[in-house]
Amino acid sequence: HPLRVDIYAENGRSLIVRNTLRRKSGVTEGTGTGLENIRQRYSYLSDRPVDVIETREHFLVALPLIQLAAPGETVTGA
């Protein structure tokens, strides 16, 4: 079946990236370094976690949307 990638905002709070899983025999799985890097970078900007969900058919990453403050402004509830 073809690879399908969906990218959308959910409730104005998260950016969702979801793709179908296409397992290939004989291919080594990734180490997760890229996802760990994203989690660490987000932890500097927000207390909200990056969620990663893997099912038999899909792989989904939910990235918190972060409101950045303009110079001199303060943003709460990020």
C-alpha cells in the first residue's frame, strides 16, 4: 500500500504528523535519535511533551504549538 503522510493542527494546540507504516524486511529500524532530539529541543521551550504513538498501521508525532513572544512581551501558558 502507498505511503500516506498527513500533517494538520489539532485544537490549535498541536501539530500532528502521521504516516502509514510500511515495514520492509531486512531493513534495520532507526535508533530514535531524531525523535529524542526533537523532544529535548521542545523541552527548552515548553513543559508540554512531544507525543509519539506507533500502531501496527500508523506512526504519529504530536508537536506542541508554541506561541513565541515578541521582544518585550511575555507569553504565559505556552
